[in-house]
Amino acid sequence: MSEQGLTYVDLFAGAGGLSVGLERAGFELVHAVEVDEDARTSFANNREGLDAEDLTQDIRDVDNAEVTDVVGEETVDLVAGGPPCQGFSEVVSPDGSDDRNHLFVNFISWVNELDPKAALFENVRGMQNTADGKFFDAVEESFAEIGYDVSHRVVKASDFGVPQERHRLLVLATKQSETELPFEGFELDPVDTPGVIDGIGDLPEVGPGEQKTEYETEPTTVIQEDLRGSNEVITHHQAASHTEDMVEMISHIPDGGNRTAIPDDLQPSSGYHNSYSRLDSQEPAVAITSNMSKPSSARCIHPFQDRGLTPREGARLQTFPDSYRFEGGLVSIRQQIGNAVPPYLAEAVGYYLKQSVFHQELSDEERERIYELRCGGMDLKEFDQKKADLSGHAQQVTLDFAD
């Protein structure tokens, strides 16, 4: 095990949203597992010295006795991840019959073989209710059988500086008697939660079917400046090619409005209850999904422009940095972004684990970073003025930081 920091393995890694956050919080990646080729390539290409071939593809192909050899370590500090969430959806699989529901067994097997101090299991909140809760009960019972206590909670991404109302179930397993009630008091307590435009407002305007690769304005909020970083070329900022009828239809919908604003003679004949709706520019977005560019399938219309979101806008609302490149076609890229754990949420969890589970003191730099996450929606000038007053940041165990 590395002496330089806390090591972890990322299972069902996707394009790497969970790892972006954990790495930013100071965790060191040892190995990752991802079955989808495009997502696996995205994960590898965004990490120096890592090739897609270095990642395990299908976790089901690895026997328990081979786990430590595959990882290259006898043990790690943390095993993190979450199996595909679609199987736990109450809509897709209310009776739990989806085969993907059983992949958590592989997750727990890796925990058993690697013997970490903690395991972080992430999924949709519907996992609690699928098949009358039997799968969630099985997760708790399985962890208990290998010597771990389990606590869990449903978190909302916007409570952790993400400009998106995304609910996720976090299950934290820790070695028995090591940590009491590890998720108690786990809050980021935002000072200024970013809304949609706070997150994407500095990205250039594009029309349906258009693509742009250069910035045209400077960032104005803390989150815009952070996610843009030193990046100079915009990738994946391409709008879907809507029909003229679609553009005409959605042009009647005001900021934050819905399909009721569409004139009767233009009303769509089908669509979900939340389709043909604009995002509210001043509020966090609804959950970003792979349908982020399809107004007929989700609330995803840009607050002011007559189109669905571009993949880069979706990535911004998920809190991926602009430097993050996704591999594959547009359909695959949207899916990778929509399936990801928001990196800001993962980063906040990482800092919390360092304090409450691994009993490490956060550095001044890490405390300042947490304050930055709390202030994402703040105007840059206002933030710079308040930074001089930073003091008394942390309680010992929680992320309930004082201003």
C-alpha cells in the first residue's frame, strides 16, 4: 500500500466521475473496473500514464482468488463504486428481476478480498425500495458477514455545490467497531448554491446543430472559473439538430417554464410529463441524464436558447472540468455523462472520509478548497472579497464548515 496517501479501487467506474472527486480529495487510484469500452477509454485517457488496457473490463470475469493479483496490491484503504443503477429503478425493475441487480455481489467480493478499512457503495435511491427493499437488505447483510458495519443516507447533489438536483444513495461500510455512525452530520452547507446559468453561463451560445470550440466570454462565477481552469479549447459543445417545428414549439417556453406555454396548435402529441420544459436559469437543474439533448424526453431545454443541452453543458452541470474529454459518439458521450457521479459530490465525500473514517487532519489548502465548493454560485468579485475573511473552518468530524 502506498505511503503517500490513501489508496482506492474504483469498481463500475464509468467515465470516471467518482474518481475525479476522490483524486481531487487526495486519494490515489490503484485500479479501476469498467465494462463499457467508450467509458473505459474515457477513464484512461483522462489520467496520465493509464491505458484502457490497464483497466479490468468485466468484473464477473475475475475470480475471487485473482482479485489481489489483478489490483496489484494485497489491500487498499477504500473500495468505491456502484453497479449499474438501471436495475434498481422502481420503473425499470420494480420486482428486482433485472440481472444487473446482482452485480453488488461482485462488489462485496472485491471488498472481502482487498480488506479495506472502508467501502463506499453508491447507487440510485430506488435501490432502497426495489423488490420491497430486499436488495438493500442483502447489501447490509453481506457487508455484516465480512465484518463491516453499514450506514447509509440519500444525498442531494446540490447540497454539495453541484448545480443539479440529483439524489443518490450512499452506503458506507466500515470495519466493525472502527467508526460509530460515520455519516452523522455529513453536510457541506453551501454558502451560495449555483443555479444552471451559474454553471454554464460562460459557455458560448450555439444554435440547433451547431458546435463551438472557443470561449467567447470570461467566467463570472466561482464554479465557472473552477471548471474552466486553464482549458483553452471546448470539446463536446455541440447541440442536437432539432427540426424547425421543434424549435418553434420550444421557443414559446419561458425560462423555467413547461409545455403548458406552447400554443394549442403547436402542442406535442406525446412525451413524458416533464418533457418540453426549460431548465430554470437561477435554480439547480433536475437530474442530468443521457436524454440531456432531447426536449421530448426530459426537462433539458436551455434556459434561454431554443435547444436541448450540449454534452459539455451536461458535463458542467455534473461538475466535470472542461479539460475532461469523453470518447465515443454523441449517444455514448451523453450516456457516460448522465450515468456519472458528480465529481464535486465525490470530492466532498472524499474529504469527509479522510476526516471521519481515516482520521486525517485536512490541510489549510483542503479547507480552502471546501470553502470554494460551498461558494460555487458566488460572483468572482464577491468571493475574492470574502476569501480574506476565511477562518475557523472545520469541525473535527463533519463537513459543516463555518463561514
